[in-house]
Amino acid sequence: MPIIASSTRRPLFRQRGFSLIEVSIVTAIMILLAIIGIPAIGGYVVENKVPKVGEELARFILQVKVNASGAAEEAYADIDTAHFANLVRDSGVFSVAGTGSAVRVLHGLGSDGRVTVAPQGAGESFAIELTNVNHAACPALASVMQRVADVITVAAQGQSAVTVKDATTAYSALVTESHCVQGDRNTFAFIAG
């Protein structure tokens, strides 16, 4: 057989990078997805914290009621935020800073959302107030708390509080949700006694 010499050379291929336009388009798409996705993720995180926050609040209410059973009518006259802070300091759900009358408890359901506890009337009941609650926690937070709170009010920032549960008003999640506004602008008060 004759030997045939081949002098075929392979063409050289140059590797190309991405053009500036291609990189810009991909970057714009990623930024758009982040803008759309980050608020949704934030709402999802808040929504997932609600059961644990509600559980700790309910535990506090029940503990205070048990400790006050058989006491005078003014059983809650000395209650304050420090009592709540002592219970939840190591819970991992709330952030507690300071001690005594300077204590601050943050609930994590909205930016700079605080928890305060104070007696009501002459001490025959007490209130737990949560400020700056995100709408993603509404009405789930009230739904968890309606079992242990005698009165529940909700107020959108700049508006007066609306009672969504008391002795004459049956709790409704739909009614509660209708009183919440978008963002970290809702205040809940849970009164027990």
C-alpha cells in the first residue's frame, strides 16, 4: 500500500470571552431577581419566627397567671418588661439587652421591633405590646395569642388601635389581617389577667 502523506493542519480556534453587553445583561437579570426575591425571603423569615415568638409570649402569660393565682386583685401591679426579659434572656427567639428598668427586648418580627410589658388599670391585668411588627406576621401572631390573651388590639402606624378580641368581640383572623398594613408598621397589644 502506498503511503500518503497528509499535511492537513487543524485550524486554530481562539477562545472568546463574554462581551461587555452579555455580562451587563446577565448582571441586570441577577439584580432584578434579587430585588424581587429579597423582600419575599424577608417575609418568609418573619413568618417562620411567628410560632416561636407566640409560644414564648404564651408561656410568659401562663407563667405569670399561675404565679399570681390566689393573689390580691392587684396581682400584676409590679410587672414590667424586666420580668419578661428574665424569662426569654436565653430563649434564642428574642434579643435582650440591658437590665432592670433599662432592659430592651427585641422580637425579630420587624426592624427594631420591641416588646414591652406593663400593668393595666390598678394591676388587675397586664399588657404585652409588640411594636414594629411586619405584616408577614399578621394575623398569625394574633391567632397564636388569641388562646391566652383576654384582649387583643392591633394598630397600624399613625392610626388608633382596633380591638380584634375581647369579651364581646370574637377573634377573627380575617378581621385582624384587614387592620394590618404593609411593612414593619403594626403594633399588637395582648392583655391578660
